[in-house]
Amino acid sequence: MTPPSTERVIRRRRRYAPSFKAKIVAACLEGDASIAQVALQHGLNTNLVQTWIRKAKRQSQLPAVPDFVPLPVPPPADLPTPPATASEICIELPSSQGTITVRWPVAEAAQCAHWLKGLLG
């Protein structure tokens, strides 16, 4: 068994040039590769690269992405027709100009079926 070593290797923090950091941040924001992929390609820790991106945003070196993006809302369509009651047959047929709603009394279901067969041919 070997005795434990009493010598310690002192590691110093690596320093990166601002131009290198800017190059890495730009590569991450291009969208071709993920932050993790860019970090791995350059032998960097992903968390370090994310820190660089956050600092760049705080220093206004990057365009700020809004948290809320308003989207246009289409105008409301015609009010929906009330649901059919239990004593009605309700058939909705989509068309290019809107939905056609046909209501038929349940008591005349046979006539409704005959009409529908004729319509569908």
C-alpha cells in the first residue's frame, strides 16, 4: 500500500479574453448548436458559458428578448348556437362560408335520416 501523498497541486483559475467570451456567446446565440454543444467543443463548462451569456445580456451587449410577446387575436366569430335540447337532432355541416346547423325534431328522426341520405348521396 502506498502512503498518501502530502503534495497538493494548486490549480489556478483559467482566464479568458473578452473577445473569446464574445465569440462563444455569439456561437451559442446563432441557434445552430445548443449551449452545451458549443461549450463541449471548446472544452468549457456549460454553466460557465451560461454565466457569460447572462453577463452579456446584463451589459446590454445582446438584444433583450421580451418576456411577453403580444400576439394578434382574431376577431370573435359568430356566437355559437345554443346546444340542442334532448328533443332535437342537431347536425352541423362545415362549409367554406361557415358552419350550417340543422335542427330536426327527434319525433321525425326517420325523415331526418332520409334527408341526410339524400344530402350525402
